[in-house]
Amino acid sequence: MVGKRKKSNNNNKRNNNRDRDAAAGGNNEDGQAVKKTRTDGTTWDKGTNPRTWSDIVAKNEQFEDYYKKMNIITNEDEWKQFMEALGKPLPTTFRINTSIGETMTQIVRDQLAQVISKLPKEVEIDGQTFTTLSEIEWYPDHLGWHSSLPKKAFRKNTVLEEFHQFLMHHSEQGNLTRQETVSMIPPVFMDVKPEHVVLDMCAAPGSKTTQLIESIHQGLSEKSVPTGVVIANDVDTNRCYMLVHQTARLGSPAIVITNHEAQHFPLLNLGAELGGPLLFDRILADVPCSGDGTMRKNPDLWARWKNHFGSALHPLQLQIAVRAANLLKVGGRMVYSTCSLNPIENEAVVAALIARSEGSMRIVDVSAMHPALKRAQGLHSWPVVDKETGELYSSWESVAPTKKARIHPSFFPPTKEFAESIGLQNCMRVYPHLQDTGGFFITVLEKVSEFPNQIGKRLINQAAANTSSTTTTTTTNNTESTSTESPVSEESTATESPVAEESTTTTTTEKKEKEKKPAYQKFFEEPFNLLSEQDRKDIGQVADFYGLNEFPIDNLLTRSEKSAKLYLASKPIMNIIKGDTQRRLKIINAGLKSLQKHDGLGMMQCPYRVSQDAINWVEPFMTKRVVELSHEELLLIIRVTEPMFTDFRPELTKLFESLDPGCFVIKITGEDTHTRGMKFCVWRGKRSIHLLVQKQEIQSLANILKVKIEKQKGVRNHDDSSSTVVTDAVTTDNDQKTLTTTTLQTTAE
């Protein structure tokens, strides 16, 4: 009997894992590859071509039956509005990024105003009338925009051509982000300050991450480096490289990309000198979910949605939420969000987290914030549905013993009294029919005291004692000098699985199983390092060549002795690199590529050129090799590709001739709002100059400025395959991990 019971439990475990994989992506019940849905409505194709709306019947009886039983919307007329909205394609939405600086933000605003002035208010496509462009009322500072136009409309109407070019160009340049409206919601409720240490636990593809980075950049002076950091984490290495590209568009020295399971994100002990354990001021737990709120963006979900998807993911979601609560500072704020409508993935997780916190976590009432955002309150009660029979359970006690292996107690709603006492109604539900969006769930939580069985409690107490004491014992490694116990062992004994019964013990067999890591968890990235003595000597030459004044050399990192790049990083990133001597944090990328060796570019006295990625951070410190050009002179460079010195006005000809060969920077001045304030890295050759910018970016700029790139005799053209014009491609330090331009454009959408 014992053997049979063990086999049954194993079967249940395999079934639960299969359900979870089907809910979050992977293979469906027929063994066919499906797409992995994430909470900002972006998907990663795992083997099938996504079906378009023309192939879709927006109806699923099991879906309708399930959510009527959940009572998410009780009014019949409103239910019809909800289903009608959910059965239509998602509109086009975007926001203007603020990390590009006030000048460039205003330029983008001005260009957008010009585009709007030429657009009709409505456009007819295939017999349907669409609104061209309007503000997202609730998004701060008039930076969010909404168009009911579906993506296909841009290919079918020449009136929209200039609007489409505007979107594509500024998306590629990192000046705006094309993002679903509901995906913009969680970061605006996090109240991120520039000095905060922020964790985005399930970050890819990174649209919310870029919002968090923008908050870190707010209020910075021209000659400064951010004081905060955003750690963007994802379990999948391929999606981590997608994150690198998405965040690179913003050009931030305050970003770290890591590769961990969110539910096991490590607690780092940086040592007493650097503040002890690394806890976070803000955490975004935008967890993997069934994604049925994204049906307008991912219409293939209509055919494959099953009622057990939410329950399959609930244990993982709760594990991630509990981990986030442990990693949060007391007084810190956490946002839990999904793009699911299912209360088992939403209110049930929040209620279980609050119950386990024993008063250390509380739901924050944010109903007064962003009042123009239409939302529904969180649910107090819901039934649990048996996936096989459709039977409804109102309580854990009513579940048959044979089914309790896959129906967990935390699926069920709390008592009415407990739900009201914790403010479960202060959770936010966004439905598609309210403001023409997708579906979403958001809860803001605050940590008011240490979590029960708080991980790293001894380290936290030691750090507090060191802060208050006038005499402290400091260490530079990840273990305390007064103890032989490592932070890893303490953390593992304090971490509790939210799915299991109350227990803190782990068998030897289970530990061995945990040590067997799947292939996707293997890590091959080179670590980031502080500058070597040789690096510092090279930097001395760089400072003299470019006239760098007060440049923060101590904020530079490298990856290896053979690395050709130096990275600018904020102080919290520098502390992580210094303090994490055991390399527990699996870093894919950190900081911003700022200086790059110029091997192969020709004669140059300085070993490094300035990276286009970091031009806005490096140029303010430069007192040499900065040249101001007019709008017309920029057009000349774009059109001719490599203009001769003599193609410019006489004073510029003399200036170019007097410059030593190598990299310099141009700033565009004048009244033209399309280019004023732009900066570019440029190479000074023997008799000509050319931009050190990616070819596709130059072509995009040419499109929006309506410049035709010419093929002239004796001059290389951007489209000439034999051209040796250097581009500043966005890569990780391992260049073989470069993604294609197509991928970059996809993530921007």
C-alpha cells in the first residue's frame, strides 16, 4: 500500500507540473508547442505560428462558464460589455520615455504634436472606423498615448505612414516604448525614488523594467550618475538577453540583468562595510500566470484556455510572493500583479501571503492615486472548481481526500471577517471594457515588520547593530568574521515552501534533487570586475584625450582582462560587485557600455572610443573633442555617409583637420525640433568623417527626416555590403549573444 500511495503521489506531482507548464506555456495536452504568455502581454513563440484575429472565433464556453461561477462581474449587461471587449483586437498604445532627458523628451513631444496635427481624428479601415490618437488619461505627465488602430491598419493606409515612422524611429532610439496600457500600471503605483534599490523579479521582456529605470533617472543633474539600481531578473537566459536589448535602448548605468528562479532569488550578504544583506526598497512581482487577460493580444488563447490553468500556477506564484516579502526592506513597497482574471492566481495568493506574514505585510489602499484609471475592487469570495468534474467547492474541508493533492488550502477565499480586515477589496482589477485595455490584477503591499522566519535574520540584525554601534567589525567577504556559518545555510533553513505544510526541514534526498540543475540553469557568463591597474592607466589616457573633467572613474567596471569594454555603473551596482565575492548573483549584464577599444578603426592616440549607448552620460564630462553642428550638416552626414572635410563650411573644415584622428562627439544645435539636442559619436578619418551608429538606426533617422541615403562615386554607402563603416551594436560582453534587429523591434512593441 505504501508503494502504491507513493506512486500515486508522484503521478499527482507530474500531473500538477504538466498543468503548470501548459498554463504558462510549453506543450499543451496534445503535445503541441504553444506560446509562453507573460504579464505584459508579450509572448515568446516556442514552435507555432501565432494565429491572427481573422482565424479566431472569440468564444470559449468553458471560459465563460468558469468566470460566471467566479462572479468577477455580476451585472449581466456589464458581462456582455466585458465579453464583447475581450473579443476585439488590442489597440496600439505607447508612452514617451523620460530617461532621455528634458530636452529630448520635449523634442519627442513636439514631433508628436506635429504628427497629430496632420492626422484625421478617425480613419476607416475595412469598413470599420478607428480613433487615430488620444491621451491615456490616467498616465502621468501626458506621456501615455492610445490609438484604437490595430497594427494591421498601419500597412493599409498611407495617411498613417508618418505616424508609423514616428513610432518605429523613436522606439528604436529608446525615446518611446510601445507597451500595452495595463502593463504600464504596476510601476506607477510603486512610488520608486531615484535612490531606491529595486528588484523586478520576473522582468522579461522588460517594458515595466524600463518604467522603473525612468523613475531611478528622475531629477538627475547633467554631470551625474544615478544613485539607485534596478535589478531585472528572469529565469530564462534567452529572455535575459532580450532584457539586455530592451533596456539598452534607454542607455542606463543603473541596470543589472540577472538569471535566477524568482522563488529562489538569492539574499546577498555584501559584508558589513557595504551594508550587510542586500534587501530592496521596492519589488515588482509580476508573476508568470495563465494570461487570460491578454486574449485581445494573444487570440490563440481562446482555443486552448482551460479552467485549471490558474490553479496549476498558484503554488509557484505564492512561492514568488513569499520570496519577495522576505527580500523587501521593512518600510518597503511591493507590487504583486498578473495579467490573469482568475482569483486563484490573484486574491487567493495575496490573502495567503498576508496570512503567512502574521501582520508583517499589509495591503495599501491606493484608490486615491490616479483616479482617472477605472478599476474594480478585489474579490472577497470565490468557489474552487474541480478541473475534471466541474464540481464547485466552497471550502477545503469539502474536498475529497483523493483530490487534496492538487487542490491546496490556499486556493480558497479567507473568511469574510479576515478578508475585510486585511483590505482585500483594495486589490485592483482592470477589465477590458472599462477603458479599452487588456485584463490585469494589481495589489500594492507594504512591509511593516520582519517576515516570520525572515531569511537572513541574523545578518539583518548584525547589519543594524553595526550601523548603530560606533565600533564595528567589518569584513570584505560574504561570511561574518565572528561565525563560520555562511549566509547560504541560514537562508536555506529559513526558507519555507508556501505549498507544503508548515515545515522547515528538508530530507537529504530532497537536497540532492535540488542540486541537480536543469540545462537552462547552467551559467556561463564572465563575472564583472573592478578595474585593474592597467585599466586605470588606460583611463588616464582617455581622460586626457577627451578632456574628461570630474568623470566618475570609480564607477567603471570590466568583465575580464581581454574585455574590450568598460561599463559605467551606479554605486549600488559597484557595491554588489565588490561585496558578492562568492558570485552568488548570476549576472548577465550590468551597467552601461561606455568606452570601447577601437582596434581596427585606424590611428588613434587613445585606446578607447566613446560608445553611442552612453553618449548622454559621457559627453557632459567632455571638455575636448565636442563639435556643434547644425541640422543641415547632420542631414549631409546621413545623406553622404562619409562626407569629406571639404564638404562642410570652411570653419568646420579647419576644425576637422585640426582634430587628431579618432572618436569625437557632435551635438546638433539650432531651431529644428527634429534634431535639436541630438548627440552622436563620430569617427575622424584621414579626410572624412562617419557616424559610429548602427546602420538600422541611421536608416530609421533618415526615414523620419525624409533623407535619401545616396550612393556617390568614391563614397561608401550604408547599404553597401563591402562598407567598413563601424557601427556601435548593442551586445553583452560576449558578442556571440547578439540578437537580431528583428528581435529588437519585436520587443519594443
